[in-house]
Amino acid sequence: MPNAAHASLEITGIPIDLVDMEEVVREIDEAARSRETLLISTVNSNFVALSARHRGFRDSLIESDLCTVDGVGVLLLCKLVSGRPISRVSGADILEVLRARAENSLGRPLRVFFLGGANGVADQARRRLNAARSPAICCVGALDPGFGSMDELSRAEVIDAINDAQPDFLIVALGAERGQAWLMRNGSRLKVPVRSHFGAAINFLAGTIERAPSRWQAFGMEWIWRITREPKLARRYWADALSLGWLLSSEVAPRALSIWVGRLVQTVYPSRPRISSTEEADRVLVRLGGRLADTHLDQLRTTFAAAITSGKPITLDLAGIVSASSEVRGAVLRLRREASRRSRPLHLIGARHGIQRSLAPDTELVR
């Protein structure tokens, strides 16, 4: 399974990969070299709010190869459910690190293409990037397709312009919801290995929007800086804060409390974890039970990998689960991604409501 070495958290039904900037940059270079697809989603509070409202947007995150933390709100949610250090890896920071490198492992400049932004912004970002004449990165194309319908943004001329430039990395700025939808819709038509929606990163590079100073970013106050520069963002940030607060009180805080109580109970009344797999004539049946913690991830990933490579439909029986850590739930979300990519039907059965809601809200619960 791709990214098998990555632990993943599940927060509000979204997988968050526990990777730092060094790992992300290394995977970008490797994908550029191998030409294997790498879809990166940098998850901020707006992504969390949108995923709670729109199944398609949430699916785009589950289908992503890497989901990183972008924003102090998501960072706090992850720390609350995991209790471990989490690295923040935003789209703007990824682009800055790629620009700042004196060299890369490719032996040539990483070729990027900018798509979107207001009129002329992408081309201005292209010119500013290339003016530095970096041996590690260059921009081979920029396109402003306007703000039309998804059909207009997906017309053949747009896709052909991107593919003909032969980039390694496509950086999109079409607004979070439209950008993710565009990447999902046109993924099979693109010949670009690395794809991501970086939003305002293109504006920062072009110089049309001033990014918050590093001290503001370090204290998680970048959003205040953005509002002073772009007052129209205040309404979106307020809506995102309300959505995040509701998810914190209704899902994340109760889950965090349950995890800590479960760890305490486990020390007094141990519940032996159960992970088993049975290959039947028409499916692979994977049963999970007991209290599943991070220490069981290696066995869980091995079991899931074997189920995927069997080529058969997978049934995941969760009826025996007493509790499951956020990383265990993250592994299940990554199983969903691999099953979907390989056209393997995946059925969840016996899940309690809380687990069902976070792992597969669109799947009918079977008892």
C-alpha cells in the first residue's frame, strides 16, 4: 500500500498523515522522478468545515495521497486526539521550501505549472519564480482559466496546455472547494505526477497579497493578518470557526476523552486486541475487536495490505471493537482509499454509530 510507512490520524472523518516538511519534499521529488501520481491536500479549518458539509469534498481528502496540517485550528484538533507532536506543513510553506533549495535530488529543476488565481496573477508568479534562476525549480507554464463553470475550467484546451508543458508539479488556486473538485474531476486526464491546491500561495509568490510575518505564523495568528489585508475573509473565517467549534464539542472533545478513559481502563481491565483475516470464496473478511491502539498498527497495516492484494472484495467487521485510537481509524480511511483506487468493493459491518460516522458516513450500517 502506498505511504505504508506513514501513520495517519483520523479527525472528523479526514485522514491526516503524520509527515513533516522534509518527508513531503522528498515524496514530491520521488513522484517527479517516477512519474507516479501524488495528490497533496493541505488541510486547514476551511477544509474541515467543507468536508463536514460536502461528501464530495471529504472524499477528495480521503482519496489524497498526502493530507498535511495547514493551520492552527487543525493542529490543535490533531494534538487533542493524538497527544503527540504534529508538524504543520502548509501549501505556502511547501512552495517556499522548494524555492529556497540550492539543489534537489532530480539532477534538474523541478518543473511547476500554476493554474488559477485572479487575472494575471499566475503569470506574475511564474515570472517572479523564474527571475531567481534557481537550479532546483522553474515554472514551465501559467494559466488563468477564469471563474467559469467546472465544464469551462475542464475544457480540453486547459488540460492540453498543462500536459503540453510537461510539468512535474501542478499548483492550483481556484478556491478550496472548486480546486479539489477540479483535481478530482480531471485527475485521469492529467499527465502531471504531483498535484495540489495551494490557494493563496500563488498570490504570495506573485506579490499581490503580503503573507504574514514569520512571528505571526509561529503564534498561529496568520488569520488575523490575512483579515487586515483581505477584510472579505472575515466572514469565511467566522463561519469556519463556528463549524470547527461545533465539531470540537460534538466529536473531537468526546473522542479525546474516550481515548484517555480507554487507556486508563486498559491498564485495569485489559482487553486483548483482535485482528484476523479470512479469505473466503467471494471476499476477504477482516475482523477487528477489543481495544485497538497505536501499538497494533503494524499488524493492522499488514492485514489490510494482504486484503488489498488478494484482488477480492473486502468486508471489514468492526462489531467487536471496544475502542480504536485515531491512528487506527486513520489506517481504516487509508484502506478505503486503496480499495477505491483498485476498484475493490469495501463493506463496513457491525460498526457502532460513532465509528460509522467518522469512517464511513455514506456506507449503510449492517448488523
